[in-house]
Amino acid sequence: MKKTLLLIIVLITISTTFCDAQVCGNHIFTAKHGDFPESYFPYTKRDVYVNNGVKFIIAHEGDTYEAIGKEVNISENDIRKFNDVTDWKYEPCIGEVVYLMEKKNKCATQYHKIQDGESMRGISQKYAMSLKTLYKKNIKLGVPLHDLRPGDRICISCK
């Protein structure tokens, strides 16, 4: 019984974490042309943008982290690390922001108000902030990250 319950919980978690048919849910940070300033990045003919000083591209239909890595001359492992993707089965959704460099440990935004369906990874992508840094800052402040609800505030770059 416990194994069955654990399996159900794992499956629910997986189903709410992945994009359905490469279409992003609201727990994934997406962007479109014109949302951010453009920037230069060698090796790619795609438009490259910058958020919080970190360069990124916008995923197209059929993109994989491996293909993006080859296109921009960065290893798939590094692309996944830059985007806090630990599950090797996960691939970017159409419109998803894919960072081409390490995200920052701070930004101009102090706090973020949680919206329905958001994930910590999605929030870290939105601000080009390291997911590890977001967790550390909020755990240090005693924010109950295991029980976040819409309307709750989390620290992004608070002091």
C-alpha cells in the first residue's frame, strides 16, 4: 500500500512538472521576441536576449538541450545546469527561456508574489537567478517553501 501511494505521488509530481506536448504551462517561464533587449552571442543565428545580465534564447518547436548546446557550442550538461534542469528526460517547451550562461545570485527585484501554478524553478528563470540561491535565501528567512500558496511573498534579492 505504501509503495503504491508513493508511486502515485511520484507520478503526480512528474505529470505536473513536465510540459504537455511541448506546450509550456504557467510553471515554466516563457518569453517572446521583444520582451527583453537583444544581445550578441557567437555561434548562433538565433535571436539572443539578455535578462539580469544573463544571455538566453527562446526555445523553438522540437528543440532539445543537446541540440541547443551543439548550436551554441556549450555542452548539454552546462545548458541543463544553467537552467536548473536535473531530469535528463525533460526538454524545453516552445517559448521557454533557455539560459546560455550561469544565472546570477542577485537582481534588482527584492520580492516576488506567488501566482497560481508557479514553480520555484519558473521563478528562478523569470529573474535569471540561481535556484539554489533562491532556496538558500528563503530558507534562511524561514519562508515555508514546502507550503507556498498564491499571494505568498518570497525573497528574490532581499537583504
